Amino acid sequence: MKKTLATTAALLAFLGTAYAASVQGTIQAVDATTKSITLDDGKIYQLSPDAKIGKLKVGAKVAVTVDDKTGMVTSIKKAS
């Protein structure tokens, strides 16, 4: 019984957390007005309103993490 309760509690804790998807690709476009980037998969990824996009360059290979609940990019890192 205690094991079942512990398992259930752990499962409920996981349900409250946000899921994130990771995508790798090459930046095809950077839109400073809408704070978004387009990758070579053709999808547009929305950045947070306070994101500094000055260092994002067309042609850069990046790894993008997207929050599944909000659809917003949570991080962008240089991909190898």
C-alpha cells in the first residue's frame, strides 16, 4: 500500500511539470519585430518578449528547446 501511494505521488508530481521538446536545425530567418526564428524545418519558433535576438544569425546551427504547454522557446544553444 505504501509503495502504491509513493508511486502515485511521484506520478502526480510529474504531471505538474512542463514538458519540453528539443529541435535542432539551421536558422533560416530571424524576425526582430515578432521575436521569432524560422528553422530549416520550415517551422517558426516564438521567443519570449524579453529575448535578446541580436546574436542569432541566419545560417547558425542551433538546438532549440520549446515548452510544450506555451509553445515558447525556453533556450537556444549552439549545436554541433
